[in-house]
Amino acid sequence: MELMDWFAKGLSPQNYNEAMQVNKEEMNKIYYRFSLSDEEKTRLADLKDAGMKVIALTEDWCGDAMLNNPILLKIAEESGMEVRFILRDQNLELMDQYLTNGTSRAIPIYIFIDEAGKEKAVWGPRAKQVQEMVDDERSKLPEQDAGDFKEKQMSMYRRLTASYQEDSKIWHFVADSIIDSIVSENKGGRVF
């Protein structure tokens, strides 16, 4: 399938939200509390009315999606992008074209396309600073065969999830990272 076909197949933000069974309240909490900074809005200004669309590969159980999806939606609203959500587990054909490090089905993955359906940028699954935070937390875990590994891993997930929901600095790391992927400042222009 072409990317525009995948986009057409996707769920609108409202339909995705209504169908959510996990992390709905947490995702909506971030959405309603997060606002783009004036600088972030300025960086997006040239993208208004560019006809940009986004395919968001996601699942409602994913903590990174809980964090990133509401921020993507705010960026989309500010720049006039249409967003459609594709559930990863039901659409591995598309997911397997966007593997992280060539091996991992990590989500969310955002595929930015132009009006003709041509891929212009891809982002995901985490902002660099968030990845560093996760890597640091993982480095503190015992070996997987240790008796307390599962307990410590679950504790790590709870800490990360709490920080994802409360730390507005993390939200702006994500926003800036997504914006960086679609705005080419090194070339003095934009991807679109």
C-alpha cells in the first residue's frame, strides 16, 4: 500500500481517543496541560497550510505513545496537519518498514507526508533526551535473571510513566525533537 492509502485507513484523533482502553486518562491529561512555547509556534509557522499529513503508528498501551501522541496533536493543530493513527499490532506490514535500529517495532513512529503522499520525515520513538533518561534508568537494573529484576523493572516503568505525565520539560524535549524532524533549520528552509 502507498502511504496515502495507510493515511486513509487510519483513525482520526477523536476515533483513536474514543477507542483507547489503556492510558486514555493519562494521555488526555498531558494533552490538556501541554502548550507549545512561543518559540515552538514560531518554528512551525511556515508549515501552516502546507498540506502536511501524519501517519502515527501507535498502540494505547505504550507509555511512549502516551507521552508523544498528545504533543504531536498540539503540533498538528498549530501547523494545520492532519493526523491519522494506525495500530501497530494490526498493521505490521507498515510497521516493519519503520523498524528502530532495523530490528525493533518500537512505537510511536510518526511518518510525515506531503499532499501527494510522499514521505518527507520520520520521527520516533523517543526524543534524544528521553532516550538518554530511559537508558540511564535501564542501566541501574539488575541482570534479567536476577530474582528482583521484574520488580525493579516495573518500578522503573512507574517512575518513567510518572515523569512523562508530570515533567513539562520532557514535553518540550519531545516537541522540539518532533519539530526538528520536520523543519530543516540547517538548510535554512523546511522539509515541506
